[in-house]
Amino acid sequence: MLSYALKRLLGAVPTLFFIITAAFFLMRVAPGGPFDQERTLEPSVMANLNATFGLDRPLHEQYLMYLGNLARGDMGPSFVYRDFKVHELLGSGLPVSIQLGLSALLLAFIVGATLGCVAALRQNSWVDYLVISVATFGITVPNFVVAPVLALIFAVWLDLLPAGGWQNWSPEHMLLPVVTLALPQVAVVARLIRGAMIEALRSDHVRTARAYGLPTRRIVIYHALRAASLPAVTYLGPAAAALLTGSIVVEQIFGIPGIGRYFVQGALNRDYTLVMGTVIIVAVFVVLFNLLVDLAYAALDPRVCYD
């Protein structure tokens, strides 16, 4: 297992290199620049700024210089937040995004798995139809619709929760953004678990367990759910990477100081280094969580073995 994990990590290096290269050149070919403003700067000031940040050099030299700095762990200075390095900005926002995303991920898996199991055990009943309807609604309604509606109901009309802001591990501030992030994932997990659970309940080993007179709860939890969770685990790999690196829409609406805010500001202001840093973090999380998904497969399914 350890050798397989090491091989996967080494194999991810070319993938990350390709992502960094593609993101670097795509950022440079986009129209506009980091120092473009409504009021045009003096040519001498613009020349000094470009020279300070190395933007006056040929594109291939900028690329090689960026790779060299990145190899030393330096993501460079921010072009917009000029008193900060990129790693300082992302270091302050990433813990907040991880806290928010991890809470949403746990909520999505627990609630989604529960609803999927209930729907599978009550297949073709009104409970099953209700779960499918709610799941379909959760998938189709986007976050930028759910977030304002929840804020309007619980913050404005009922005055129960704050409409924005953030305090570490404060339930009042976490509840609305976590629920907003988790709702689409709950719907997807519920549908995946329902379909896989129906198939698992019809499998031979579950029928054998029923023939031996095992309680239904034990059969569902220890036999059927283990096999039914495989599709959900596959989906949660990229979903976890997206949630743990922050949701741009949710963080903007609720005023959460995560890395999603920096990504938006960096893209709008052509802050090359800040956008590159965000892209690298997201790519690293995707690679790591895909690896964790493969390792979880081996733990959940004894037929899977990595040499």
C-alpha cells in the first residue's frame, strides 16, 4: 500500500507541472494586466512597476523565473496586495476554507447516506419518492440562490442567525454557509447511496445474512452500507477538494475570509501570482483526495488490492 501511494505521488508531479504551465500561460494571454486601471498610469510609473515584478522580461524568462521561485517554496508577491506574499494570503484564508469545507463534507456524507439508506429500504414508497424529489431539488438549485434565501429567512425574517461574518468554530456563523455548501452534496450522496444500497441489498452475501436471521440494522450497517458507500466515496474525492479549498460564491455572499475571496479578487485584478497560487492549492488537493479515494477503496472492498 505504501509503495502504491508513493508511486501515485511521484506520478502526480508531471500532472501538477502541466497544470502550472497551462495556468501560467493562460493567465498571460488573457486581456488586461495587473496594473491596468480606469486612470492610466504614467509610462515611467508603469515601466517601473513592470520592472519591479519582472513583467518587462520575455514570457519564457518569466516562466522559468516563476518555476525557480516555486521550487524554493516562494509563490511570489501579490500584485494587488503589495504588502503581502501570496503564501501569506493563502495561509490566512486556507484554514477558514478547510474548516468550512470539512464541516460541509461531514454533514453532506452523514445526512446523504442516511437519506439514501432510508430511501433504499423503503423503495417505491412515498418516503423513497420524497427523498428523490428533495435530492433532485438540491442538485438543480445553485448555491447563489440558496444562500440569499437562507440568509433572508433565518437572518432577516426570523433574526436567528447572522447574515454574514466569520468566527472560528462559531455555530451561529457557520450554520448558514455550511448548510448552503452541503445541500447539493447531500442530494448527490443520497442518490448514489440509494442506488448502490438497492443493489447491495439484493446481493448474495446480504441474502445469506438474512437467512441466518441477523437483525436488519446489523445487515444494513455492517454488510450493505460498506459496499454501497463505494460510489459515494468516489464522488467525494473531487467534491472534498472543491469544498476544502473554499466555495467562491458562498464565501463572497456570507463575507467569509477564505481563499475563494482571494481567487475572485485575483482574477478580477489580473493578480497573476495570487491566481496561480490558488490554482496550485486546488490541484494539490485534487491529487491528494483522489489518492485517498483509491486507498479507501482498498479498505472498503477486500477484493481491491494495490501491489
